[in-house]
Amino acid sequence: MNKFMDWLQNVLMPPLAKAGNNKYLVSIRNGLVLTLPAVISGSIFLIIANIPIPAWTNFMKPYMDAMGVAVNGSFGIISLLAAIGIGYELAKALELDAINGAGLSTMVFIVASFNSKYTLDTANFASSGLFTAIVCSFISVLILNLFVKKNWVIKLPNGVPAAVSQSFVSLIPGFLVLLLFWGLRVPLHFDINLFVQSIFHPLLFAMNSLPGIMFYTLLVSVLWVAGIHGDMTLEGISDPIFLQFLTANGIAYAHHQAIPYLTSSGFSSLFVNVGGTGATIMLVFWMLSSKSKAYRELGKVAFPGALFEINEPVIFGFPIVMNPITLIPFIVIPQILTVLTYILMSVHLVRPAVMMVPWTMPPIIGPLMATGWDWRAGVWSAIELVIAGAIYYPFFKVAEKQMVAQEASEA
């Protein structure tokens, strides 16, 4: 066990921690925050329009098309908002004018969204263009960064207002990046969006598969065990994928079509990390009635947060980090919940997540809302709590016995 812990700390963790702090991945993670108000707002309209009460359903039927305007106007511009947000965040990370970065990345993304008939295809503004938005943001801001660092820009006199001066700084790189993407799309008839989608298609396929989501879940758990925030570290890679899945699911659900993706945003946060990563809410539950005074007090402190998926107090206070006793259940429970949830969704016993709800939603309530009021999701969430509690119990009793002996010795 000591060798395994040493391997985690000295071999596996350093490159993963470095990747988690990479400015490009961080800019994706922070830039996608701009999309959350739109996705959550659109989800609220979906939730309201699809409350599973017959009288309400009949009442809403004449207004479904009107409600669809809000859904399409929010879910349908996710990639456009991502281009703005990522361009802004990356420019800020590179110490450039953030507004210029957002403007250039948005312009380039729109150019890439024209079809072969030179008509703007707004379908690319939805989830299908999300990776295109990332690529366009990176290229445009990196070109801007090159010109600014090399001082190949137009500089106005000091008396000119800063906003005007900064806009001229981006004039030359802005023209060149526009020329580049226009040249690819128009004279060369190169479909930028289709090309980017074809590159990332294998990754999308993998993350919607059982082995792919199991590996992602394992990586999150192992990072936490080593003391690194696993979810946040991988957000720059995973969020664009899961968000694309969710928006596609939401649009399909709004149009009463088959739900295409199982592992959309909410699969991990609501069904796997029930009560926090590692389903630690049930460890907190056992702590509340512990024979150990220290564990009882920690349980009282940690329970309110665990109820809303916040489990740092128990991860670092119990602790979970670098603790051989809790390492096994903390890693095994998410794997079991991942497999069982994936199977239940694949055989249509539980609806996949189709709406964005805050990850801080309590167990049972969060899955119920995210799946469009699928009561089976709420029941399954309750069963997950029982499974997690049963697995944690023997390991907790071992830790409790050690803690009680330590307290007696100190007394």
C-alpha cells in the first residue's frame, strides 16, 4: 500500500496536476462558465413545460412551441457563447486585452459556421459546434498573442482612449485571422466545422461508452485520493464533451425524440457522485452515530455540505486523502454506480440527463429534475445511497475502532 501511495504521489499525480493547471485547459473550463446561465435557463423552461401531471400537460400543449423558443434560444447558442467565453479567458490568461480575444474568436467561429452555399448555418451555434468554438478561440487568440508580443500592431498616441487604442491593436491580427478562415472556407471550400468534428468524434464516442466513462470516473477518484481536486482537474477536457451531450439530449427531449447520449452532464455529478465524489454522504451518515466523538463532531459539520454534494470537509477531515482504509470504497463505489447507472439508462429503465441542474442539488431531487421528472431516477438515486452506505460500513467500522482506541489512549 505504501508503494502504491508513493507511486500515486511521485509518478501519476505530477503530470495530471500540471495538466489541470494548464492555462489552455483552464481557459476552456472558465470560458464554458459563460454557457451555464443559458443552459440552466433553458432547462428551467424544459422542466416547467414537462411536469408529469396530466392536467398540467394538457394545459401546456398549446404553448409548447412558444416554450420551444426559449429552449432553442438558450441550448441553440451554446457554442457561440463558448467561443466568446473561451476567447475572453484565454486572452486574459495570456495577458492580452480580453475583449479583443472574445471578439476575434467569435468572428472566426461565425466564419467557420457558413455552409457551402455561403449561408450562415446557425445549427453550428448549438452543441455540435462546441469543439469548433474551442479550436477557433485558440487559433485566433494565439495569433493575436504572437502579433502583440512581436509588437506587430498599430499603436495610437497616448491621448487616444484606451478602448479605441486596444481595438486598433487587434486590427492587423484580426484581419489576418479573418483572411485565414475566410480563405479556408470560401476559396478552398474547406468545411472547418465538419473537419473538427471528425477529429473529436472518437473522443465523443469513447466518453459515451461504458469503458470510457469508467476510466474517467476512476481517474477522478484516484486524483482525489492523492489530494488533488479530481473533478476540477479534468473539467477542461470533460466539460465540452458532457455539455455537448446534454444540449443534444435537451433538444431531443424537447422535440420528443430518442435521447442520444447516456453520459451527458449530470451523469457523473448526480448519479455517480451522489452526495459528493465517492458518494461520501453515506460515510458522513455513519459518522453521525459513531462511537468516536471526533467522528460524530466531524459528521455534524460535514453533513449539511454533503447534502448539497460538497464533501471537502470529509475528504480532508476524515480523511479520504492518502488513507488506505477508505481508499478501496472511495474508488470502488463510483465504479459500481457508474456501471449500474449506465446499464439502467441503456435499457431505458432510467432516462439520461436532459436538463442542466446545479451540481449542488441534493440526491434524489437532482436526478429527478435532471431527467425531466423521471421518478425512476429518484428511486435509483435512493438505492444508490443504500449501496454506498452498505459498502462504506465495514471500512468505517475499522476506522472507527482505531479512532476510539486513539481517543481512549489520549484520555
